Amino acid sequence: MTVIGILIPAALFLGLLGLVAFLWSLKSDQYDDLEGAAWRALFDDEEQDEEDEDARS
């Protein structure tokens, strides 16, 4: 029974820590532009390839 006395507060602490991290991410605008990162990842390679070709010329 003493194990439950340790596990329940530990679980509550980890849950609260996760909630605080989630609220911090909301407050610091981590979810503002969900599609922008995807588009930047797609177009970044094309720009890098063009720069590489220019450097070789």
C-alpha cells in the first residue's frame, strides 16, 4: 500500500507538469502557424538546390 502512496502523487505531479508545458506552448504561440512549417520544409530544398547549382557554375 505504500507504493500507491508514492505512485499517486508522482502521477499527479507528472500530469500537472504536462499541463503546464501545454499551457506554456499555447501562450508562446507554438500553434499559430501549423501549415507554414510544412510549406517551408517543402520549398526549402528547392531553394537550396538552386543555390548549389549556382555555386557549381
